[in-house]
Amino acid sequence: SAVISQKPSRDICQRGTSLTIQCQVDSQVTMMFWYRQQPGQSLTLIATANQGSEATYESGFVIDKFPISRPNLTFSTLTVSNMSPEDSSIYLCSVVWDRGSVYTFGSGTRLTVV
Amino acid sequence: GQSLEQPSEVTAVEGAIVQINCTYQTSGFYGLSWYQQHDGGAPTFLSYNALDGLEETGRFSSFLSRSDSYGYLLLQELQMKDSASYFCAVRDEDYGQNFVFGPGTRLSVLP
């Protein structure tokens, strides 16, 4: 299985600013996923990031708000732009392995927008 | 689209057995997974069922019935550390073979 280092683990940000979250994987992976989890809720997929191509965004998420970079097979970033209190949430990156049947998640970034 | 249903909360005592059910609706079913998430932690993989039947891993077992669009997670010999949220997730061909997560079940284990 892969090990993912995600940072920052938490942050408190002012509205209108942006935060970039980083995920580093200890092995090369084709796809990385970014999820949002609001307190007490389930995980919602934001986008899928493949190396060398534009990220694929799910309904309700747009590139201008959540730009993603995937410069190589072990690293990705998610930026939460022009933040509002509604963006307060936990953001998680993940990778899939074992022929697509298992996800490993980063430790998450707990974001509070004030 | 896809939809998954789980009970929102389950409570049990140490040493007991608890079953968390998951029903799903999806057109391109590939498999059903279970994840455990402790407060403040990341989800961790528990099991994956692609075929009907029961899979056992230590104290945890997972069951799938594709014809009934139903699965469950069975936790035996409950321990306090099992208190967590449990999510079922469906792997869906119509979703790029990615997983859609259920709403989660919060399990509280009492002494």
C-alpha cells in the first residue's frame, strides 16, 4: 500500500484568501483523488487528478475555485481559492491501489475559514 | 446516479456483535468496500467485496448480496477502540470505476 503525507494538517484562514494543500505519495500512482468531508458528513469527491492532464471535476466543483496541480506521479496540490466560511471542511487526498479496489487516504487538512 | 443508505447511529456494549447494513442503488456496480474513520482521523480500508458471500478478516467480516443490492459489516467481540464512523462505498463503473461513499454509521461502544 501507499503512504501519503498531507500538509498542512489544519489551518485557520481569513475569508477571501487561498490555501494550498499538498499531498506527497511514497510511490508512483496514476490517479490521485481529492475529497471534501464536512463535519459529521460523508466524503464527497472534488476531482480526480492524473499526471500530465487536466483534473476532472465532479458536479458542483469548478477549477477556478479548486485548482489542482499534478506535476508528477507522486505529488499533487489542491488550492481552495477565495475562501468563504462555507469552505470550512476537512480536505483529503487519496490514491487507489490493488487493481482499483482499495483507497489510501492522507491524514486530512482541517480548514476553518473565519 | 448512485445512492447508498446506512443507519446513522448504532450503539453496542463491549464484547457484543454488531451488524451495520448498507443498501445501494447503482447501475454499474463493481464492488462494495467498508472504511473505518475515527474522530479526527482519515478513513482506513477494512474490506472489499466484489462477489457474493462473506469475507472474514479477524474480528471483522463483510458480506455482499449483489442480487439484493445489499451488504453488511459485522464486528465481533466489540472493543472500545471500535467506536468510530463506518462508511460503505460502492465502486461504480458509471462513475469511472471510482467509489461513491455512503452517509456513514457512527458506532458507539459502551463499557
